Amino acid sequence: MIHFIKGKITTKKKDYIILERQGIGFKIYLSEKNLERLREGEEKTIYTHLAFRNDKIELYGVLSQEELYLYQIFERISGIGPKGALTLASVGSLQDFKKAIEEGNFSFFEGIKGIGKKKIQKIILEIGGELKEISKKKDQEVNKKALKALISLGFSKAEAKEALSLIPKEIKKTEDRVKEALKILSQN
């Protein structure tokens, strides 16, 4: 509903900020980690999630779109809640969570305030498959961009696809995939 708000941080408290935008002060709850990164008087864009809880409507915020996406995944897990989701989303990137879940690395989750071993197991069970699907979509998007770049450089679609299929999966960035493909194509 409210994707982000850009404004001036007028107040910073233990678990929330007041973000002023055109004379309106929005109370936005943030994780402890994200609050440490913010200063009163600073102009900032906060990505938000509007949550309806019992008799309250509250705004929860994060500092990036990827973090908002993670927040929304975690918030859907029963027993986590919005504050737990904020904390989890600020711990690491999508890739960090994916790697920890694939490797069964429980130590990645240790020390997360309010998240015990049982909740960690539940998180791993509930989002493991979803994170794999997200990662697959990101890889497909990177390949599409790399393919377009190679075609714009004058290679045929077939040549570009073949070169991209030979690149190791560990190479994730579009620019790096294009560079590797160009090396392969120059050998032909």
C-alpha cells in the first residue's frame, strides 16, 4: 500500500523513527541494526510495510527493496510477526539466507534476538523452497540481460545462448557473464 516514504528523520527512538514528509510525521518501526545506521536530521528513503494487527495499524520499515522483500517473506511465517521479520530481514542479503539454508548453517541465525532454534527450523522449512525459486528467477533475469547485451554487440542469438550456457553458474553478475561469454566467443 505504501511502498516507501522519503523524508527527514525528526525523531529516533529505541525501536522506531518519526519520518517527516510534507508536514506529516510517519512513525515507522525498524530493526535495531537499521536504527544504528540512521541519524536524526538525515534525509532518507524508508521502504515500508503497512501491517494490520488486532486493533492497530503500524508501519514497519527497512532500508532497501531487497530487505523489504525478505521482510515480507519472513512476516508470512506464523509465529514470526512483524518485529521478528524486521530483525531477520536486516541480518543479511537474500544470497546470505539462501547459502545458510542450503548449507544447513544454523550459526548464521544465532544471536538473532527473539529467534530460537525451533523458529529457525521452521524458517528453514517454510522458506527454503521459496528462496531457491527466487534465486532461479534472478539467474534467469541475469541471463536475459547478458543475452541482450551480446546480441547488441552483433552476435547471433544462437551464438550468444551457446556461449552463456558454457559459463560456470558461480558467475552471477551480468557484466561478468558478458565478459566470460566474450572470451568464449573470441576463441571461435
